[in-house]
Amino acid sequence: YLPSLYGETAPPFALYVDTSGSTNTKAQREAFAGEMAAIARELAPQRLYVVHNDAAVHKVETFEHGDEVSIRAFHGNGGTDFRPPFDWAEKQGVAQELACAVFFTDMEGPFPTEPPSYPVLWISTSKGLEAPWGQTVYLEAEL
């Protein structure tokens, strides 16, 4: 075997999940959990950070390559602020290692004024609302 630029694992990812009161329906949370598990299974990142956030970061779960990612409970149920997960990643030194972040949300809350150094994909349950930066895609979930 020769060295390769491609491996069996992806670089570290962050999954930021909006756990505010506006995303607390069972259907939304199940859709978020299912998509997060699929990302982990399909992309097999070296490390995966799942950050539970409403107006503050309430819990961070770290999964290593090969760990089963099963989110059984979401932590938080208050207001919404998208800035704390990005601040957490910077303060913990995680931002430098991230290939990207995926933010699961309904897009109702204040955004950071500047994007982070890594790409961000916003998974929104609210059609017609887009993030001011990054890429936004829509997730069908019964509200």
C-alpha cells in the first residue's frame, strides 16, 4: 500500500444543535438526532463534537471515530442565541481542528457578526429563512 491523501475517516466535525424552546417538538428533535447519527455513520469523522445550545452551551458530547452517536436527550429549552457554540469552539481550541460545523436549527435567533474560520452548514426547519453566512439547507420535520 502507498500513502494516500484519503483515509477511512473524515477530519473532526462539530454538530451544533439548537435546543431552544422553539425547536422542542418531538418531530424536530427526532429529525435532528437522526441526521446527526447519519452524519457520524456516513462520514466517520475522527472526532465529533455535539454541542447542545439554546442561549448558552449546556452540554458538549465528544465522540471518537467508531463510537455510536445516539442522542437520547437534548439539553436546554430557553431562548436562542447562535453565538455561544462558536465562542465555545474558539475558547476550547477546537475551532482550529474542525473541518466544518453543521448547525441544526429553526433559524430564529441572533447570529455571530463574522463567520468562523471553518465552513458552516445550517440545517433549517424553517423554509425561507437563511443564515447570513455559510450555506443553508432545509430539513423536512413535522412541527
